[in-house]
Amino acid sequence: MPEFTWDTLDAAATLAAAHPGGLINLSMGTPVDPVPPVIRQALADASDAPGYPLTAGTPALRAAISAWVARACGAGVDGLGVLPSIGSKELVAWLPTLLGVGPDDVVVVPSVCYPTYEDGARLAGATVVRTDSLTSVGPTSRVRLVWVNSPGNPTGRVLPAAHLRKVVDWARERGAVVASDECYLPLGWSAEPVSVLSPEVCGGSYDNVLALHSLSKRSNLAGYRAGFVAGDPALVAELLKVRKHAGMIVPAPVQAAMVAALQDERHAEEQRERYRARRETLYRAFTEAGFTVEHSEAGLYLWMTRGEDCWRTVDWLARRGILVAAGVFYGPAGGQHVRVALTETDEHVAAVADRLAEG
């Protein structure tokens, strides 16, 4: 495995922390706002949990996931498989292995993408192909898994339903699985994201399709490790079987907290509005400082460039006490970009413009 991505930012983090005003961390995208009271209360009420929890999730949790997917993704609940996961990153990393992908297989990932897609393929010993056009993959029958991500991380790009439908059709013709990372689906700004579970994408059938979701950003539950997958019931059943053997179980109190989170839209909308306001402030501050923002029509990040090597930009910002993620983290094509997260306090976000004006 390569060096852990975020460890390579240590020097820049040290430089940024030395700023007289302290560190403004726009790099990893860690939630900073409080966990909503309704969720904390559900966790506390379920804290007396001496027995083993269900790997499949409680009936209440499975029902809550199904209902949320129906509302947020436009999916029908009939024939839909659902399964909780220990956050979304765990499932992203282990999905190829859980699906039986191996050294003779190919995993397709976007050209610029979340590094864990490639990490998971490496763990399974598979070959990784980076591309945004499946025609470039050629006629190979070795493709077992195709990752799509909309809204994209780091780019914030939204893929149209027609594009996603072509990916699903292509994969089904070859017996491959489409895994759609939809962790930022509720955060559409200038474009409205569509789920792979939507009938206009999957045609009303969940065959060979899986959608991964997270409560980390929607509900500030990154510390809870709360995610889930929905889609092809046969694939979900296989994931459940392997996860039972491997002991991949969401703790019972967290399952109860997930039910409360999924059933309450008020806190999610309030959090969304916080991110919207921070996005507007950061967008204005960086563009006025000469940055070009590309894509970024949805999601939790701004994808931007100054037309130079990304590490020069990281260093320039670090000297102003601002830490961002280097674009090369997400693939060679990101070598002149940086990713800016919307997950800082309102006070720190407001201070960014002043920092950028420093000589």
C-alpha cells in the first residue's frame, strides 16, 4: 500500500499552524458542528446493549434506510436490499474483496476520485483502470466493478442521469457491478444530483447496482461511523454473509442513532444551509483571490486551481494559515488543483478572505 494520503500533508499542516491567527483547516472535510440532540438522545437511550448486535441491522434500521432511500433517491422499496456499514470508507475499501474481486479482475475508477477506490482494489489484488469513458476500457471481460461518484469527491461534479444509465447498461452487459458512491447526494447547489437507484438510471431494476451512503456529513456523524448500502438484493445478501463471517457489525447504539438520524430531516436541512452559506463565502473569497473554481456544483468541496503545481498552491495557502488538500491525492489529473472543504467553523470561514489578502 502507498503512504497514507493525509500523512503527506503533515509539513504543510505544521507550517499553517504557525500562523499568528492559528490554523484554518479546509483539508480533510471533518464535520465541526454538533451532533443533533435527537440523535445523541437515541444513542444514549440505546446504550444498555450487552448483547451482540445484528450485522444486518435491526428491523427498525432496515425500515428507516429503505424509507430514506425511497425519499432521497426516488427508489422503490420492493426488491431493494439494504445493509448498514461501519461508515462508508470501510465499505468502499473492502467492497472489491467482499464481492470476490481478485488478481485476475479489473476495477474501473474515475480519473480524479476518492483514493480509497484504488486502495480497495489494491487490497483485493485487482488491476485499476482510471477513466471517465468506458469506451477506453476496450472489450475486456475482466471488469468486475465500476465505481461512479456523483456528486464527485473532490470535483463536486454531477453526472447526468443519461450518463449514469449508460454506465449501468455497459456494466450489466458484461456482468460487472456498478458501485455508486452517493455520500454527497443531498448537497446539490447549482445542479441536482440523481441516484443510481432512480428509475431513470437503473430502469426500475436493481440488478448489478449498489449505492453507498453516509451519515457523516448529513448528520455530523463521522465519529459514529454510520453508513449503509442499498441496491441489488442478491449482492447485498452476499455482502451480509461475508460480513457476518468477518464480524463487520455496526454497534447497537449507533444503529439506534442511525434510525433517529434517518427519520429526522429538519436537522439535515439546517446542516445543509450551514454548508450553503460557507460555500458562498469561500467561493467568493477564493475567486476574488485569483483562483479558478471548476465543477463544484454539488457536494462538500470546492475544486480549484491557480494554474500551477498543486504543492506550490498548498504551500502558498499554508503560509497564510490555510490548509487544503493537494489535488494529486485524487489522481495524476489533479496535479494542478487543490480541494477546499466546507467543514470549518463560521468564524474560520469568515477569516479566509482576510488571510488570502495577506502579502
